[in-house]
Amino acid sequence: MCEYCEGQKKFCADGKGDGIMTMANMLDCLFGGSDGGEVARIERGMLWVDNSSGEYAELGFKINFCPMCGARMEE
């Protein structure tokens, strides 16, 4: 197992589209907060994705294997 599937590290986005930034992203840019790049995490065999800086609900996908190290997810 790795730090991603153990829930210690989150996935960061490689790029952002041309869409409108969320209020949290704009405030981070103005005041030097987090980079806003962390968009996904693994928790209890689910890959949770949030590209709205917490303004909307996360989207979850059940996964059987870690996309980073290939470890089988526990049931």
C-alpha cells in the first residue's frame, strides 16, 4: 500500500481548464492560501473527487485497486 491508498496523501490536478474559478480559489490566489490543486482522495475503497474547492458535493467512485500502486482495496 502507498500513501495515496492509505489516505495520507491527496491527488493533485495537473492542469485547470478555462472555467470560472471558485471563490475559495480566488481568495487563495489573493491571500496566498493553499494552491487549490488537491482534488481527489481515497477513503475506504472510494476515490472521492472535488473540483469545486468544497463549494459543492464530492463525487465518489468505488475502486478495487489503488490507481497509484495497484494495491487491492480492502472491503
